[in-house]
Amino acid sequence: MKDEIIAFLKELREEIISAFEMLEAEQRFQRTSWIYPKGEGGGEMAVLRGDVFEKAAVNFSAVSGAEFPMQDSLGPFFATGLSLITHMCNPHAPTVHFNIRYIETRERFWFGGGYDLTPMGFPNEKDTTHFHKTAKAALDPFGEELYATFSQNAKEYFFIPHRQKERGVGGIFFDHFNSGDVARDLALWKQVGATFLATIMPIYKRRIQEPFTVEQKALQNAQRAHYVEFNLLYDRGTQFGFLSGGNPEAILCSLPPVAKW
């Protein structure tokens, strides 16, 4: 199953990179490979800085080590995933985060991931409705209760305690997912990945050409500061990456190029 998962992640990554590059006139993703220092494997960062995407990162990793980070009793582990973030030049175009991952330890394995939308000062009901409607349609074939559960997970996970607010307008999030039906769980996980572009590309095509002011750009940068706070203080992926000895540059790709307090 590892080979199937890695192949899916790599193919999906190329599809996303191609879709994002189509919105740019000239700029392309710059790729940088890295080796995992505490075991085997590594990954590749792909970062785009352009006229539409002020910064976008679409990263892949597949690593294994002797002790599972944050819980040594689990022993040897294997972890692979695709992680993505966008920070847009146009403040009317929201930030989107997407991640899917597979983790295996000595005694068990699980799937995780999801996607969530963060308007940077300019929420749009049409965009939010489309994002959630697409997520629900992706999950409903696997059980109509899943969207409500995963959406609530996102509300709780992407909450900034010291700001007493959600990071954005939500999405779906799941972790340690293993229902006992491996084939069905894998299909659900793939469906989340395969539907990501459908959640965000219609939104970007509507928003990236909207006019904006200097004041609106300043508000975007102020909202980005809250995003930074969450990712550095609370995000489990950030913690896992650092504690497992991952590449710091790849881990910190989630941060915006500019934020203001």
C-alpha cells in the first residue's frame, strides 16, 4: 500500500502544481530536494513566488525513523504526505491550506488530512458556500455523517485560543482515521485529495483579477499575522515536523512572505 500511496501523492502534486502555474504568466515553481537526517527518505519543496501567488508551496515528503515523534512508545514509523499553502497577491483571494498524510507505526496505521479556507480580511459567502459544498459532495459517498464530523473537527482544530476565533471559514479535517476497512479508508483519503482543486480553483479564477487598495493589502497582512501565530504555536504538523527532524525550510513554507502586527 505504501507504493500506491506515494504514487498517488506524487501524481496529485504534479496536477496541483500545473493548475497553479496556469494562473501565472511567467513564474514557475522552484524545486528543492532534501534528505531526512534521522532515518531514511526525504522530500521535495516546490515554492512559487509570482504575480498571482505571492507565495505558494506544494511539498512532498516520505520519511521513516526509529522512534515516532511525540510518542516514543510507538517505535519505528513511516510517514508520507503532501502539504500545500497559498498566500495570494490579491487580498480578495483567500489563503487555502491542504494536507493529506499517511502514517504507519509498529502496531497500527492511519490516514489524515483535509483542506480549509482562510479569507485574509475579505470573507465572501459565495466562496465559502462553494468550498464547503464541494467538500460535502466529496465525503457523502462514504457516509453522510462524515462531512458534519470532519467540518466540526476543522472548527475545533483551526481555532486560535488567544484570539478566541477560528483561523478562517473552516473546511474539513481528520486525523488518526482508521475505520477498519482499509480499502474504503484509502478511497476516502484519495477522494479528499482528488477534489482539492475543485474547492479552490473556481474561487481563484473569480478573485485574482479584482481591484484592491493599499488599505486592503494592509488588512490582508494584519490577518496573515494571526495565521503565523496559529502555525507556530498550535499546528500539530509544524510540531511533528520539527520533532521528527524534518527540513526547517519545508516546515516553515506555510508562513506568508509578509505579515504585520
